[in-house]
Amino acid sequence: MSPPEERPIPDDALARARAAREQMAAALTEDQEPDVDESLGWQPIWKRPRKPKLKAVEKAELRKQRKRSQDAAKRRLAARNSRRPRARQSRIGNAAARRDARALSRVRHSNAWLW
């Protein structure tokens, strides 16, 4: 802990802050909004005024965005369908093969002993 004589007096600090209030207010207001006819010079991008885009440019961007989202939807659909098991009919092509598969399945799942 510091000795009591080194500690600032709170009333003194408050008086100094009140005296500097006008200076701080002037410093804050001078950087706010420039006049309309005053040249801005270089400014960071977040302080620059926004320029409206041309309609054609905006529509082209929206078209590109729509195309990207549609392509993503197609990819999602294809990925979802690729994980799904295929239907039995598409695996076994013709009716004769389906009949053979059905007969084999009956034999496989029956209780009959094959001696």
C-alpha cells in the first residue's frame, strides 16, 4: 500500500476532470460529421459513404447467389439419396429374376429341413 501522502485526493481529481470537460467535448465533436462540401481525403472503408449499386450489377449478383443456392440444394439432394438403400426392383432387373429371388427367399426363411 502506498503512503497516504502519495494518494490523490478524490475532490482534486474531480475538479481537474470538470475543468477538462470542454476540451474533451471539443475533441469528440471535431471528428464527427464533416461538412458536405469538405473533401474527405482517405478514409477507412467503414467510414466511407455507401454508393448504391447499379440495378444491373445487383441483379447479376442476385442471379449468381440464386444459382449457387440451387446448386447446393441439388448437391444436398444427391447426397441424401446416395445414402438411401435402393429399391429391390431396381436391384433385380426383370420379372424372372424377381421370381427366382422370391423362391430363394422363401426357402431361406422357411422351417423346412433340407436333407
